[in-house]
Amino acid sequence: MKPELRIGVVDSGHSAAQRVQVIAGQRFSLLEDGLAQSDLREDPLGHGSAVIEAISRRAPAAQICVAQVFDQRGVTSALQIATAIDWLVTQDVRLINLSLGLRQDRSLLREACATAVARGVLLCASSPAQGAAVFPASYPQVLRVTGDARCTEEQWSWLDSAQADFAACVHGTYPGQSGASLGCAALSGHIAGFLLEHPQASNHEVIEWLKHNAGYRGPERRLGP
């Protein structure tokens, strides 16, 4: 029997059909004077459900721990994300998927990421294919992941670019969900599949495996008109 693998997902929740995969979950919502922690609510956006589906399609045996940080408007904060990361570390997750990005660097989010990495947790965060850097993707030791239209479901690319380290398939089965968020989730799914087969692998070994087995190397070269 293989050891269990726990994957953390910081997002908008999960679908009813995914409840069997979710072994732990908490909702983190802002109050005027701080933060409230409560039971999960139904996914108001479908974004988290799409992310979990992308991970689980590539690693069906992975167990999911969900930290719900988005409201129905799709808004969250550094405090919510940082607290969610801290909580997921206590759930013994091996990998945390962060298909989200904030424009501002916040010390509490930076510290939460550093603490998780120091505990051996691998962090995958989405990074836009163009434009300004976002956080937590831009923090040291966080894998910056975007989408790559070249990639099939089973492929990923090693970009090693100013925008991202890796990229993966942007297509899922949830309408309206695509782009860097799904690319990040797809890569997390590939990593989870590898960790299920190699549970003792270090973060460094995971990254070397990703580089060695990438379907594409370097960003997509677009020809002129």
C-alpha cells in the first residue's frame, strides 16, 4: 500500500462531487477586526473546483486539503492566503497549489511561504504569461507556473523565463476556467503523480524531474505578422 499524499489547494472551494477526495477543509474570511475560520461553503466561483479537477485528473490517488479564501466576488487578501498556507502546513500537505496572485508584496505572505518551504512543502503559484509580477509566485523557492497552449494534458514545459519557471496545459473541463490558473493546477497534478510514485523525493529532485521530462523548453516563439 502506497503512503498517502496530501495536496493543499488555496482557492474558492470544491464541488459536491469532489467531497470524497477532500479530507480536510477550512474557510478563511475577513472580518473588520481580523480573520474568521469556519467550515467550508459551496464553491461560489467554480474556480477551486476546476483546479482540483485538474490536479486529480493527473493524480487520482492524491488526497486534497482545501483552504477556501475567495468570496463570491473572487476577492481575497494576503492575510487570508498566508493563514491558509499556515493551516495547510499543519495538515501535513506535501504540495500547495496557489492558482492566484496578488499585485502587492506583503511580509506576512512572504513569511508564510518561507515557513512552508522550510518545512519541506513545495509551493506552486500561478504567474501571468505577460505583465507585472505577482505574489506569491515571485517569492524565492516558489515555483512560478503559467499556461502553455502547446502542451497537451500530459505535457508541461520548462520555460525558465522572466515570467515563469514552468507551464502546463491550459484546458480543463470547467467552462470559463483556463489560463495560468489551470496551467498551475495541471503542473501540480503532474508533480503529485510523481510524488505518489516517489514519496521520498526532495523538492530539488522534483524540479530536476520536471526539467528533464518537459515536453518543451523555453517560451513559445511567436512569428511576426
